[in-house]
Amino acid sequence: MKNSFSLIALLSISLFFAQQKRQVRAATVGFLNVENLWDTVRSADYIDGTKDVNNPAFHRSVPLDSIKYLEVTDKDYKGPWNDEALKGKKVVRLQSGSEEFTPKSAKNYTYKIYKQKLENEAKVISELGRAYTGTAPAVVGLIEVENRQVIEDLVKEPSIAKYDYGVVHYNSYDYRGIDVAFIYQKRRFTPSKSWKKEVKVFGDNGNREYTRDIVVLTGFLDNEKVAFFLNHWPSRRGGEAASLPKRNAAAAILKQQMDSVKALDPSTKLFAMGDFNDDPVSSSLKNYLKAVGNPKDLNEENHYLNLMYPLYKKGVASLAYQDAPNLFDQIIVSANLYSPNNQLRKDYTVYKAEIYAPSYLVSKEGNYKGYPFRSWSGDTFTGGYSDHFPAFVVLQKEP
């Protein structure tokens, strides 16, 4: 398997240099799974349903030593965990993952390791699409972040601080305590609205299983109206077939959100991206989201193009799940971002999509040789980056 695990090499001639002759303006949109970007403090989710539940300030990650300063009621509340049920209640729930990432845990997760994680992830962000555009990405999705604070720390890292990234983050009800979020270059992207959409899925026993939300961000990228949809769908825990209905449900929610934004203004350019825990040929993406792999299949029913489908057919992978290669990390766009033969237009269209896998992001030895160079091997910090390769799309237009 390891020998068949495919990587992508960057092209030697970049769009950046081609700009000198073609007069092209370019932008990169990308995302990466930062593999458990936690701070070193054990935390809990605090939800204050007595106030505006749509305000992120009333659903946030709170250090355990700060809980005593909060006025908390219904601490042992066991009912359904959603905004509607929690209206009028103040609830604290421990994040099951936060205990694992502290200096006193088996991982010995110190501030030094945390700083190394920040430096590593910032380095990768700074390089996404740079070979084609000569600069860092305009908009980046982040997966597996603990809270807003770790993102604020990340954008201050020297390798990306100069780009002045803004942050869009919402706490989710994920049982571990991880969320998804966006960062964006303020000089290139102007946000107009953002919101989270819960993904409600249920186990065999009928009980709700708490997973990550879909976060939606709309605005203007270099003065063009765009919308981004960031996903981290339910895992394959319990087996691919048994867990597939949960991802089908997530796909249906994503499609509803995308269709809704598209209906309000068909000119809006849509980007759905993230870790879908499914390949481009899975039913969740093909049948529920109706994302096609061939531009010829775009029609009135199929509005969305999966940019990773051609890579998948070539054997490209973004991770190895249970010792098999998968392309779970994908970018899906609306039809108005497709231009036949990369014909240059006055508005942004797709130039190229990639899984980013330079040599330093690839494990060189051991059981994970050829896999993404992950941060953790059991409880040992490897100095690596992530168990997923990042993905990005380069956009181009006439200046």
C-alpha cells in the first residue's frame, strides 16, 4: 500500500511567473486539517442559553480554572445538546479531548510543543498555492481547532503575521471539543455574513451523536461575491457502511445550504471544502450533494463540480485510513467557477486544484513511511504537521 500511496509534485513553472506574460491576477483558497491544534489548558464548553444563543460569546471554550467564576445552572443537564433545548439554561460540559492535551497528560503536551505545532501549521499555510501566485492564500479553512484562541495564536506566527488574517470561528457541539474555522486576508476578502449549521446525526440507539458544524462564510474576494462552506463530516468509526448514513445526512445539509445561497444570488461563487471522510465517488458526495467529477455532467440538477475527482482517478490520496489510501480532503465548486480549457475571463475561475504534499510533509521511515507526516505517534510528539495533506485551489482572472 505504501508504495502505491500517491503524492503530487508542484509544477516547475508557476502561475506566478506566467503572470508576467499573461497578465493574470490569481488567488488561492485552501484548507488543512491541523491535527488536534489544542492549547495546553484543560477546557470545557460553556453554553449560556439565557442570552443570544447565536452570539459566539455565549457558547465558548472555557478553561476549567475559570468555570468557578461563571454563574452556572443545570450543570448536570443530560438532555439534547442544541441551541433550542438550552434556551434559558447555563451549561458546562467537559471537552473529552482537552484532558489529553495538557502538560500532565501522557502526551506531556507542553507550551513548547504547542508553539512548535503553531509554527508548523503556519509554515504550511504560508506555502499553499505560493508556487502559482507568489503569495499566501487569501482564504484558508482550518479543521480540528480547539477554540478561537488557538487560531488567534496561529495567525500571529511570524510566517503569516504579515498577511493580517482575520478569524471566523464558532464553537460546535462536537463531543471531543474540536471545531472548524476560517482565516482570511483582510485586504483581499471582505466578509459579509457567517453562520454555523448543525449536522444532526444519530447512532443505532437513536441517541444524537455530536459532531462538527458546517461553517458558512460569505463575502467578497477581490470584489467578487463568494461563499465558503467548511466541513468536517462524521468519521468512519464503526465501519464505512455503518457510518455512511451520517455522512449522507451531512451531505444533504450541505446541499441545502449551498442551494439556498445560490438561489439568493446565482452569480455567487461557491466553495465547499474540508475533510468529508468519504472519497469523491462515495454516495454522500455523488448522490446526496450531487457533485460531479466531469464538467460535461454539470446541468440543472448537478450544479457542483468536485475538483478532486480527476486526482482521485489518478490515484492521488490525502491520507491513509486503516492502511488504505483515501482522498477525503476535497474542494467542490459551483459551475460558474469552471472555464473550459482554463480560458481567461474577467472574473475568477479555477486554474488548478492540488493536494499539497512536498517532501517535508511526508513520513520518511517507520510504519507510516509515505504517509502524511503526522504530529503524533501514540503519545509521542513527532515534530510533524498533520495526518492529512492540505488541499487548495488556485483561481485566475484578468487583472
